[in-house]
Amino acid sequence: MKIDVNGTTHDTDPRPGQCLRTLLREHGHTEVKKGCDAGDCGACAVVLDGKPVHSCIVPALRADGASVTTAAGLAPGDDLHPVQEALVREFGFQCGFCAPGMSVTASCLTPEDLPRLDKRLKGSLCRCTGYRPIRTAIRSVLDDGAPDAAAACGGHDDGHGVGRSVTPEPARRVVQGREPFTFDTPLATSALVLRVLGSPHAHARVTGIDARAARALPGVVAVLTHEDAPQKRFSTGRHEHRTDDPDDTRVLDDVVRFVGQRVAAVVAETAEAADAALRLVDVTYDVLPAVLDPEEARRPGAPLIHPDRTPADRVAEAGRNVLASLHEGRGGDVDAALAASAAIVSGTWHTGRVAHAQLETHGAIGWLDDDGRLVLRSSTQVPFLARNELAHLFDLPRDRVRVHAARLGGGFGGKQELFVEDLVALAVLRTGRPVAYEFARTDEFRRAALRHPFRVAVSLGADPDGRLTAMKVDVLSNTGAYGNHGIGVMFHSVAESINVYNCPVKRVDAEVVYTNTVPSGAFRGYGLGQVILGVESAMDMLAEELGIDPFELRRRNAVRDGDALLTVHDEPEPDLRWGSYGLDQCLDLAQGALRRGNGVEAPQGWLSGEGMAISLIAGAAPGGHHAHASATLRADGTYVLAVGTAEFGNGTSTVFRQIAATVLGAPPEKVELRTADTDLVDHDTGAFASAGTVVAGKALTSACTALRDLLADGAAVGPEGLTTHGYDDGKERSMAFNVHAVRVAVDAETGSVRVLQSVQAADAGFVMNPAQCRGQVEGGAAQGLGSALYEEVLLGPDGAVQNPVFRTYRVPQSADVPDTEVYFADTHDTIGPFGAKSMSESPYNPVAPAIGNAIARALGRRPFRQPFTRERVWRLAQKQPAPGSAPTPS
């Protein structure tokens, strides 16, 4: 068949059943992305004979004789289509994985589509931006009278230093799809393909695997089982100290502990051969008793999931399925303090599983370089930690392993894991050939980690003036079948969530429990969102009980600048510092915006209510978050910046260039930035814990400052250039605050909830890039809205995920997300670079409790199970109990 792509004719012979997306990518059009392969996300959108289509659901044969235009061909040469120009101008992307498809879809819109813009964008998902800048960009093209939102964020000017809304350097390439992501490399199409066979059982012992027929299939290179895997146990969760996580996982195991766990891997010349071979692998199982409910899992007699693990493996009580626990208090007897309080409120909240839903799925390509070193190109937030663990697993010196990342299509903590790299490494070392393993969208739900489901019980006591007298928090966290991040999430969840309030008597009881369900892992907020839901909902109940304005109640009880930051056992947090304080400003800014309103009223007959919540988060992980960086001035006058952290929509690559412009006066065209490669710098803990700007940024600032000082002292630039190094250990941590406020409308007849006004005030210290930082807040608010109202991964009675696609797992679409008003406190931090504080995870945390509080105010009845779905809100409005006599297993 013949197909015209961006004006070039291709003679091609598609394979039986091949879709247009894969055909285009095989011909080098990597601007056509893979997000779902089900027609749900729009990342693969192209124009087919003048109409926008999702190429993943168009048979390749249908394009015979047709004309196809991709994002790279919307304008001649390197020019941009007006929509693409607008997306660049308005910061209409963060990770940028959706941007090429989004621009294709938008390029086909006309001014007549403006009244139905959200509907027209229904098939194009963005997980990062919150949609506001995308809508603004498109409207500015279709309607010349639309406002320039970027100008409202601080505007664009001719400067390139910190404090300005500097456009990301790769912006033009991103919107055209020319900026490479993990699989946008020729090696992805020439490498061997790896496919995984998953377990059909929640708990079973593998008693036999017959792979003879699979190995005999033409094109099959290897079938790997637990007999081929290292015996070492490890954790997929990665931290600076590997002992932060339990050793409870094997690359391939002879015991499976959740439905979907990998049992065997096929490595083949083609995807078709690999898929066919999977069907020929015959596995026999001895099915074991399973436990899905965390309450049941820790009761006597429950099936044991990791009976052989011990405290030496960082598993506290394997005989109770308890991975870790915390039972601490300060200030005396909390029950006595509660009993003596003038006002007491209590409640128990449940949170469901939430998927990261980043558009680029997990994946890695591995090979042996000319020196025989193992090399992985991976969609990882933690290339150095991945390298270290691979070296540990396969008994290799660290300098014999290289891991590097291209631009990542989102992560939100989900790529702080080893979900693909270990299996790719095993396959490369076994076959000696390049191997590629890319998750399908269903794998992201069934095999990657999800947000920890929590049960959070909170009791608060206060005096007649609303001063807290006692706080009691009881937490049960479900880590699923494996403990990746379970320990850290449990401890972190009950840290800043309760330390934001001064209270003389506090008590925390928390346990994290194994169940035979899909594993939980690192997710934006790292457990804070779950516990903040309980604490902030209880604070709202207390405000109602005492007749005190909820903003005022927080003012009376929140920590203030200089207060001791205590753990629950009366010891100060050793590395937290008051670098700056802006919570008071955030409360005023959010309350003022809510009082002013935005002119949007509730539909007739709907009930309305206001809600708010606050959150505190510490920048970087406790115990040290290390970053090395270097700055080089070449003899030709160009600068090379090397930083270990990864860019996945966090905006650090732009901030790093701004730092160089500020310190060195380096013009953008003279700067080359290299990131996320274990060959570049000594070490970088990774792009997580909101540490990109405040830790890696400090390391780069040190390197640039040292270079500037050398040049000022007359140092010569030799043929090899002049290089300086910077380092920060992240052991001094400041704190950022966020206040979210909403007005909602609730239809009691249907349970529908509509957010009428969304406001967030953020204490980000000195804002390094106002437009980018605003985007972080808007994106966090949108993600928080999704998990508040409808995002939930559902499990069946056998433990299998029931909704593993975007069609049934509802990621917020443009029509679901209102514009969030963003206000920044005026603070300057003494710890972060240039006075900046972290602002990537924290905007997510207060959103769900604010919405829950608003629903409670509207209905006069409080929701206790998140998400607050239409059915749950309807039952609440009708004063009906939830189905079933017992809580649904979390």
C-alpha cells in the first residue's frame, strides 16, 4: 500500500491486524505517541484525510492511498502551527507527552467549536496541566479576543534568569513531537520484544512451567522463569538508602501474591511472536488461601503472605502480615485529654486506590555497549538508584551499569520504582542482545503500583475557643502484595499532616499491612493526602461544632513561624528548619478569593457549599537527598550544565537554565543541558520528594557560582574547558504550605457534584518560574479533583483489577476541571536556592478534603469514603446507607 505522511509517500506492507500508530512509528514518526492503544487518550492523534483520528484504533490498511498529517507536519519545515505557537506561549504542557496529539486535535477546530471546546477536547487527556493553559491557548487562536494567561502569571520578557516565566527550551520540539521520550529512538524498533505472562491467581505457588512449545516457536529467543532469575530479594521501591524498603520481591518468583504478578517473560524478535509464545507457556499452580482486606490480614489465622520475611528484611511482623507500625504519643493520655475537652469530634475515612495515569507508560530498552557494559534507557525518575540496585541484583560493579532517561511523559512518583528495568537487565544479560519492554496501559493498572488505600480514624478535642486540646489518629495502610514504599508512606503520612497543628496531646497508631492485591507505591503527596483527608475533615467538623469559621479555626491552631516542629514522641524533626513562613498569607489569599467569588452560580435546584483545607509538606526526603552537578565553560564560549535529576514535567530543566542565566549570565543559545544519566555526575538521589529545584537546583547553583568566581579571578579556559562542581545533601529541609478552597454545587437528585470555584494559595518561597509553578499548582489541583470525585481502581472478589483502561477509569477531562485561581504568598526561603521552596507534590494534598468539606456543607451530611462518587453522594443526599453491611475492602 501507499501512504502519504506529511507530504512524503511511503510504500509499505502493514502486518495483519496492525494499527496506524505502530505503522507510522516504524516509519520514524515517533511524534505519534502511545498512551493507551484504546482510543481513549488522544496521544496518538493524527489528521487522516482532513479529519482528526486516534491512530491506535485505525487499521493501517484503512490508510491505503490516504494522506496523514502528524504533529510534526502541521506546518511546513520547522515552523509551528498557530495552535502549537499558542501552546508554547501559554505553557500548555508540562511533561509534554500529550502535546503533539493535543495540537493535532486542536488544529482541526474552528471558531464554531468555541462554545463546545471542552466537548471537542473530550478525547484528548492531559494529566499534568489541569487544562487551563491548553484551553487558553486554543481559544487565543480561535478567538483573537481571548486573554493571554501567561502574561497574567508574570509575563514573558527578554530576561532568562530566575523569577521570570521563561519558556522551556524544548517547547517547540515538544509540541511537534520532536523531543524524544524513552521509546522515541530507532533502537526501540530493532530491539527484541519482551512480554510478560501474569498470574491468574491472587496467591499461589508455581509448581511447574512447561515452556517447550513457546521456545520452539519461530522468532522466540528466550523464555525466562524464576529458575533464571537471581535469588536475591529486593524492593521495587527506590530510596537513597536501600534499607528504607523491605527485601520481599524477586525478579521472577515461584510464589505469586497478586493477580497479574509476572510469572514468566518471553523475549522474541517481534511482538507477534512474543504474544503467541505467551499463549503456549503452560503453568501449573498450587492455589493458596488469599486475603484481600487489610483488617482481616492482620487478624489471627489470616493467610500469611510473606511468612519467611523477618525484621532483618525490614518486615516487622510477618506473622500478622504487618510490614511496619508506629504507636507513639506525646503530652500524656490522649483519651483522658479528649474526655476533658469542651468539644469532641471523630470520624473514620476511607480512601480508594488511585492510578498515577501518566500518559507515558513504564518502559526500558537495554543493551550491552562496546565495552560490554549493561546500558538501560529507562522511563525512570531515579536513574542512579536504579543503577545501584541493578548492580546489586546482578552482582555487577556499579561502573559496569549505566542508566539514563530521556524526557519522561509524567511520573507522579510511579516511576520511582523498578518495574521494568530488572527484567530488561535479566533479558539482556541472558541473550546478549538489545531488549525493549514497554508496559501496555492495562499493565499500569494491573502490574504497576497504585496509591495506598487508607483507613484513617481521627478524633479531635478542643476548648470553647477552638484551641486544640487532643488529637488522636489511627491509620491502616494497605501496601498490597509487596512493601515497596509502604514503610515510608506510612511514616510520612502521619508527619506533616498532624504537625501542621499545635496540640498539647497527640497520639498516632499506624500500621501498614500486606494483602493479596496489586501493590501500592509512591504517589504524589506520599501518604499525606490520605491522612490530610481525615484530619482536615475532622477540623471542619470541629468548626461546625463550635460555630467558628473554618479559616479562623486553622489560624488559631496552625503552627507559626518559629514553633517547635515535633514528632509524635516529643522530639524535634532534626532536619526541618523554618526557612520561611507563608501559611498566614495563604489563608488570607484563599479566603479573600472565596469571598469575592467568581460569578459562577449553582444550577437552579442544586445545593451549594464552601470548603477548605490546608497542608504542610517538607521539601526533599528525610535523611538526605543528594545531588551533584557540574558547570563547564568551553573554549568556544558555550556552557555545559550536567545535573543528575530527570525532567518529567516538574520543570527543573527550565529552572536549571534560569540558574545558569542568573549566576553566569549565560544566554540560552549558549547553554547545553545534560540530565538524568549515571555517566554524567557522581550521584543524584532522583526526581522525587519535590527535590528537583530545592536540592538539585542548589547543587547547580553552587557549581555555577564556583565557575563564576574562578572566571572573576582570571582563571583560563583551556582546550578541555573549565569545569566546576556543586553538591547538596538535602539534609536541611524547609516547609511549604498550601491552602485550597472551593465552592461546589450538588444535585441531590443525581449525586452530581460540580466545582463552581477552585482556589489555591501556595507558599512556594521565591517563585523561580511563575508560569511553570502556576502549572504545577493547577495540575495538582486537577489531579486532586479527580481522586476526590471519581478516580478509583476497583478490584473484584478474586483481587483482579476490574477497570484497567481509561474508558472505565475516569481521568479528568477538560470539561471536568474548572480553572483554579492560583495565588502565591510573598516569602523568601533561607534554605532553597534564591529563596525557592518545593511546589510539585503539595498542591495535590488539600484538594480532596476541601471538596469533601464543601459537599458536607452543601448536604448537611458528611462523606467518609473517597472518591465522593455520584452514587455515594446520592446515597448521602437520600440518607441511604452504602451497599453492604460492612465497609468495602480497601
